Amino acid sequence: MGSILLFAFIAVPIIEIGLFIKVGGYFGFWPTIGIVILTAIIGTTLLRQQGLATLKNAQASLEENHFPLKEVFDGLCLLFAGALLLTPGFFTDMIGLMMFVPSLRALLAQRAARYMAEHGHIEVHGEGFSGAEQGEAVIDGEFHDITPDDEEGEAGSKNSGKRLPPRIPD
């Protein structure tokens, strides 16, 4: 993973410089700067529209007692797209604009889930939480019985069978 990031930090600026030189040579300096500013404006508009729609869908999922996993993933993709669109450059703008395509985000979500399932990071059980029926809350956890002992501390004493009030630890 570290080598991929290192490669990206080296390759992306080189690609961007090359594209700036090519586009600047073809259109000229000011039109090239105008294109970069225009893509940032378009990206900001798309980010606002799709971000608000994703937020609305997440709220609807929560109201139906469903964890908004798709919406969370879409929100992360849109956040990544916004960061790429605010970064000056044509290559980053192209990748950022591609992140606004819902079908591409769905494909990325499938691949990410498959990768994490194959590498033991998560268990995939279809939609929602495993074992949860429609509208049923399931909380998975461990517990320890801390039922208080009888006054005399042995079974069959005068308090056996009676419920004692809970003791507050010191």
C-alpha cells in the first residue's frame, strides 16, 4: 500500500505538468487557467447537489432503522472527488468528475467489499447487519452476570429466591 501511495505522489504531479504543458501549448495560458477554474466551479456545483442528495438518502435510511452504508461510501467518494477537483490539474479533475457517476461508485463499492471480504477485514452478509430482521435491532456483545450474592453468601439462605437491589460498586 505504501509503494502505491509513493508512486501516486510521484506520478500524478508529473502527469499534471505534462498535461498543463500540452493544453497550455494548444489553447494558450489564459484559456488553460480558465478551464481549470471552470472545472472547479462545475465540480463544486455537482458536489453540492449530489452531497445533499446523499445526505437526504442517509437520513431516510436512518429513519427506517437501516445503517446507511451505501450513503456513507458515496459520501466518502464525493469527499474524495471534491478534494481532487479543488486540486489544480486536468488529470485530478478527470478522476474527480468520474467519482460523480453513481454507477462507477457502485462498482467501486462492490470491489472494495470483495477485497475486504477476501482479505478478512469484514464479513459480508448482504444488506444491513447480519441476523437483523426488518426493523429488529440486533446488538452483538459480551456480558458478565453480576447478580449480587445473598446476604449470607450461600444458597438456601434467608434471601434465596428474593431479588436484591443492585449494589453500587465502591
